Amino acid sequence: MEDLAKFVARLQGLSLEDLQARLPDPVLLLEGAGPAPESGEVFLTRDGKPTRSREEEAAAGTGAAPPAPGGEAPAAGAVLRLVKVVKTVFPSRITVGRAGDSDILLNRSSVSKQHAFFTKDSETGSYWLTDAGSRNGTRVNGNPVGPGQRVALSDGDRVNFGGDVEFSYFTPRGLHPYLPVLARRLLQKPAGG
């Protein structure tokens, strides 16, 4: 997970070619603070490894613990890259869920252990989202994705896992013109939220 404000500051002003070189994969944007963390929450992935729970971070002494239960996610939001980070029996799937072997780890009670997965069309480069039979469902732009149903994603699509975790999907090409919009929004937010 990367802080949205830092992400935008780092990439704003780059040419499309430079942006694609630095960011070859699509991203999921969590704009704003997002849902409050749940106790012991592990949220998203970072640097190819799942983030650790607050308790694990404290035990490791890294000082990088996520917010305390009832606290807030980063005020500006967060960015998650769509990349395969965990070796599983499904090498072509970027998995989303509460299970520890998920590529995108969302340890929330509303998210199933194996909630959904992303796949890339090898011919077109397009990404698809499939619900893996989740209990609380997956939605794209407010529309339910049935169990096993595959939905093609487009830039700006709102992707919701379990009802309370919603992201915006962007390819590098689609993100490029949206970066100035994000920068303006971040500048307009009052300090502290």
C-alpha cells in the first residue's frame, strides 16, 4: 500500500511514457480515508509482501504499525498495484481475500477468505475481475458480479469488495490524465482530513 498523496506527488507531471515505465501495472485507488480498520487488520500488500497486523508490526519493532482499531486509514487515501505477489496454484490470478495467501489481503469481516480475483487477457492486456463465490459479494460500478462471473474493467470503474471496501481501477494510460484531478482534490482537502 502506498499513500495516495505521496503517489500523486511522485508521478504528477510525468509524460505518459515515463509513467508507464515507472508504473507498468494497473492500480486500485482508495480515495479518502476509507473504512476504519478492524482489530488486527492487515490491509493490502506492500513491496510484494502482505502488510502485517498491528500486533505483528509491534512485535517486530518496526514502528510501522497500521492505525489502531477504530483509527483511520491514510487521510488522503491509498494506492494498491495489481501485481501477483504470492505463489499459489493459480499463477495467472491476482487474488483478493482475507486468506493469508491472497495477493491483495483485505482482512475485513465483510471480505471472504477467497473473495475475488483479477486476470489479465494475454492478447489485449485488459484486466478482468471475477467473484470467487464471496459471501458479501463483489460489485463493479454498483452492479453485482455473480459468483464465477467475469467482468471486464475500464479506467475509473468503482470496484467494491464485501460492501465496505471500494476502490477505483486505473491502467497507467487511464491514470495519466487523472493525476492532475487527484492532485487538485488533495490540495482542496482541509488539513488533517
